Amino acid sequence: MTKIKDVSTLVKTKFVGLYDVKYENKNNDTRHWMVASRKDENNLKEIYMNDKEDKIDAVVIAAYHKSEKKLVLIKQFRVPINSYIYELPAGLVDNEEGIEKAVKRELKEETGLELISINNINSNDKLYLSPGMTDESVAFVYCLCDGNLSKEFLEEDEDIEAFLVSKEEAKEIINGREKIDIKSYLLLQMFINLGEKLFY
């Protein structure tokens, strides 16, 4: 059975760190793995070696505009790919604010829209984004929203355009040649097949 033996910091910045994780594989050989994490070294050691429960890092918002009967998408510039990409509204959870408060805040910030309600049946409190390189986890939240799109609440470094998407427009995006993240891609497919049932 694979077991983590130690964690040491390689690089630490405000929002993310890079760590060397020493582990023993199933053949009892010592190996090293580089892990990107939003947690500090002490927290990682507690989680990896003392079975401390890790908290989610962020929320990803699958929002349906109640009045317009459309899916909410954003297009955001992402430095790692040097391009704009279709995504879902999302953001880090601040301190101990909780999932609903984070969803409400991030939805307003990135789109200008107001949260109405969360569908707890379809939502999931902890999912992992890319476990081959990071321990980052998110709550994936289905919700209803309303109001008018706005850029008024964006942070200084956010380059985001929010828009509402019909089923027909969702098909065009999926069949297009533009960049799209996997969460958005899968949600667009489900939206095309199931429509508003996902959100109620």
C-alpha cells in the first residue's frame, strides 16, 4: 500500500505552493512526487500523515438564469494557456465562509447575477480537479440565479465576460473550435440533453 512519508516546500506564493512529497509505493520503494497545493506545508502534513480532513479550496458554479431560461457561462483570460477559455463561474472559498456564501459572492463578482437557490441533490461538496498534479478540491454547485449581467464587481486582475447560453448556443460552443474547460464541456452536454431539470 502506498504511503506518504514526508512533505517539503519547493516554492510558496500567496495563492499556491509547490511541494515535494516523499512516499513509499506499493513495492516499498521510496519515490518523490511534485504536488501543487493551495494549502501550506503544515496543513498538508496533517492531511497526508495524520488523516486530517481537508477543506475545499473553491466553488464551481453551474448556474441557470431563471427568467431567461439559459445557462450562465463565462469566458476568461487564463495566463497558463495564454488565451480566453469558456468556463463556469468559480472562485476560492474565503476563510470559513461556507459553500453557499462563496457561491453567492463569486456569482455576483464574476457575472453580476444574484443567487436564488441551490440544488443540493445534484451538487457535490467535494470533487477533485486534476489529482495527478494537485490536491485542489471544489464544491460543484447547481443553482438558480436571476438579475442582469454586469462587469461592475470584477476584481482588478479578472478579465471575464459573462453571458447566457441557450441549448442551441450550447451546441454551437461544443461544436466550435474555441478553448473550453472540461467542467464547462460536460455541463453543456448535460444541459443540451436535460435542460433546466439539472437545476431544480
